[in-house]
Amino acid sequence: MRGYSQKVIIDNKKARPITSGVKLGKLCIKLMYPVDEVAKKLEKSRQCIYDWFCGKAAPTKNNTKKINQLIDELTAQLK
């Protein structure tokens, strides 16, 4: 499994505003959770997920609900 590139990590840290997609990116980077898995779970392309992670695009309200559910699921793994 490959990790996240330095560009994605830096862009995620610089991203403003902090959307649910950016929050998910921070968590996935911390957990080294693969973007492929995120894309499958959210039924989106990897490019779309990277754009959310880096703040280049904002998720819709419907996608925000799905993202928040995934954030809750991943956060539970930290406990």
C-alpha cells in the first residue's frame, strides 16, 4: 500500500475552508486509510476524493452526509 504524496498532505493542511471533505482527508492521512477505499465507499472517483481532501472542490449536502458517516466510522477505529 502506498501512502499519500507530500503534495496531498501539504494541500490538505493548507485547505480553506475546512469542509467535510478536508476533514475526511486529514483523518485518512492520519490513519493511512487508502483513497481507493474511500472512493469505493462513497461511490466517487479517486480524483473527486483527492479534490475534496485538498479543498479544490466541496462535497454536496448528500455527499457530506455520507462523508460524516465515514468520519464517524473511522474515528471509532481510533478508540
